[in-house]
Amino acid sequence: MPRIALGLEGSANKIGVGIMRHSDDGSVQEVLANVRHTYITPPGTGFLPKDTAVHHREWILPLIQQALNDAKITPKDIDVICYTKGPGMGPPLQSVAVVARTLSLQWKKPIYGVNHCIGHIEMGRQITGATNPVILYVSGGNTQVIAYSHHRYRIFGETIDIAVGNCLDRFARIINLPNEPAPGYNIEQYAKRGKTLIDLPYSVKGMDMSFSGILSFLEQLVAQNTIVEAADLPNHTTPTPTAAPAKPTGKKGKKRPAAPMPRVYTKEDLCFSLQETVFAMLVETTERAMAHVGSDQVLVVGGVGCNERLQGMMADMCTQRNATCFATDERFCIDNGIMIAQAGLCMLAGASPPLEMHQTTVTQRFRTDAVYVSWRE
């Protein structure tokens, strides 16, 4: 008989519910429902874990009912409950785990705890048809270059500080961009209107990347200069910086050069420059991983993965290597419940045992390579 899974995702500011159906042999995989709601805060602010958890508790039951209605099924049709075990923010993860645990007991269904990163990967593979790609996983909490080998998704490179999505989101707050629909999306739209590439720090260390220095550099740049919208400048030109007159040092009449006067930057140019820099770093490390494992496929997953500029840069690199770039749209890139259902059904197909009730915990740190991938050869 076909197997149907209910997936619950709530590791960050999005609460998602998805319902997935697999045929007996897994050859037919069908999305029955995929609904979510986002916790949005005012411009210039982030989201606190405790407030995000309150949002998730408020929305999860209505979303479950909506998903059941969309799928045209009842709880008795569901074969397995799947929830995000980690990684993520503690309180939001806990709020979702409590609901998953309750439904498992009330409906008498087995329960699986899913690694959030594995969910992104398996959903991306299912949607795109990628067979054995190098995976670039980019989101607000994670940045990893991954390839599969011997029942593990091996991490070839990753951020050594903050994730690329976190870098983008925090910069959006620095220049006061709205959080709706998402700060990264708004940066992408501003970047499309950018015309001047500003030189920013480029930090690749072997196969790893660092984004905190770029963010600190931009934060200082914004604090010391004038930031405007492009529409406020005639012909969208970035003025050449000027320096104040040199001042005498008092020693033999010599003069020391003064610091440059504040200059004007547009939000559009800053967003454009940030995207071009950090995405180039991601493409470089991904290409190096492809060369190492001899892969001719790249799969981009995670919330940042729906950025069209990142997809375009990765596709250009793949074209030069006679490779193929796979990506999905916001329905599956952005955190969602259907990816958790998909990964749970993969675990079920691989004969991974369901969790006992005392095992249905959450963890904020859950490495991608810590999961035994029983469903792949």
C-alpha cells in the first residue's frame, strides 16, 4: 500500500506542514499538501526564539488542519509522523516536537525525527531528479558543501562562523530593509538595481568560508558614510570620495593626510556587491568539490538557494564544466513541512526504526554527516 507521511517543520521563523505520499516501491512520490506561515518582525529587527515559539504554537494546529483538507485525507490515512529534530533554535523546535509527539500518541502512529539539512537534500533530489550531485546547502543557519559517500552526506566545506543567509539577513537589518516577505528576498531585489561593484573582503579558507568579516566591514561602512536609495541620486552615480585638507603635524611643517570624507553609497550598490562577493565564494568552493569527487551535477538547496542570481552564477560555472545545475523555487527551497515528510519516508523505506517516545527530543546542533543514510546505496 502507498505510504503517507505528515511532516512538521519549525526550526526557525517558519512553521510548515506537509503531506507526502510514496508508492509501495517508492517509484511514485507525490506532494499532497505544503502549507506554512512565517513569523515576521518589524524592519531592522530579528526574531527571538521565545517569540518565534509562540508564533509556531499559535499556527501549527490550523496549518495541520489546512494540510489535511488540501490533501483530502483524514488522520487515519496517515502512516507516519515526521518532525524536525534539529538543527535549529531550541524553543521553536520544542514547540513543534510537542505537537508531533501528541499526534503520534493520539493517532497511534510511528514517529521519526528528521535532520533539517537532510530534509532539504532529499526534497531537492526528489523535485529535480538529481542523482548524485554535489550539494550546496545555503540557509539562514547553515552553509555547507556536501557530497554523498558510503551512507553519509559528507561535508567538504562549510562556514567557519555565520551562515551566508544570516549574513544577508543581518545586513538587511543594518540598512533597514523590510523583513516581509523575507530580508534575503529584498536584498535580491535591491541588488538587481545595483550598478557599481564595491570592493569587499573575500574570505575563502581552503574549502571553508567566513562571512562575519564581510558583515563587520559593511556595518562599519554604513556607520561612517551616507546610505541612500538609488532613486535619490541623479543618474544613480556613486560620487568619488574626497579627502579633507591635510593638517600640519607640528613636526618640521610636515602634513599628514586626512581621512577620506564620508561618501554616498546606495543601498542597491551595497546589496549588489554583497551578493556578488558571497556568491562567488560559494561557487568557488562548490566547483572545487565537484573537481574532487568528479561530479557533473550541482544541487542548490536551502532558503538562499532560491536566489536567482546565485542560481545563475552556479549555472554559468556548470556550463563551463559541462555539468548540470539543479535548483528549486521558493515552495521547496524555503523551510517547509513537505521536506520533513519526504526525509521521513526515505528513513522508513531504508528500514530505519521509528523513535521511542523517550527519544523524541530535539537538538540545536545536529550535523548533516551525523545521519546514517540507510535508504541510499
